[in-house]
Amino acid sequence: THTTFFDIPLELMSYQSVTLSILAKGLQVENELIINDTLVAYLDSSAETGAFTRVIFEPFETQALLRSGRNTLRINSVFAGGTYDDFEFTNIMFEVEN
């Protein structure tokens, strides 16, 4: 499990939607992506070559998931086939849209 915290300024809460993306490699099973205790998506697919792949998730409503101030993002590696999925990720990005 990886947990990180991030802050959202109040003025960003006026945007309608947010798109989340992440660079990842080695994703093989449905690893959980959780924001503020809500399961947002599964990290389950990356390039078979082992290269980093930009994983882009469907946009979500800003106010339905984020809050002004401190937020929590957690990524859980899932136990499957007798072991945990060992993957790498970097460059977590949020893009806001009106």
C-alpha cells in the first residue's frame, strides 16, 4: 500500500470535472486506486513490453470525490496468484475542466 496526501485549493473546487492520470508499468491485476476512502478505479493494465504507460481514467465530478484542503490518495497492490502485484508508478496528475 502506498498512501500520499495532497492539498486542493478552494478555487479549484469550482471546476466541474477532474481527470486523473498516472504513469505505471507492471500492472497485472486489479490494484485499487482510492481517493478519500472512495474506490475510484483499478490499476490493471500497462504495456506488456515493461515500459511505462500513461493510464488515464474517466473524468469524475470534482465535488463528488475531492475536498478543499487535505486529500488522501492510496494505491493498494492486490494479492493474487500467491503473491502481490509488484508494479511501479510515478507522475500522478490531476487535470481540471470546466
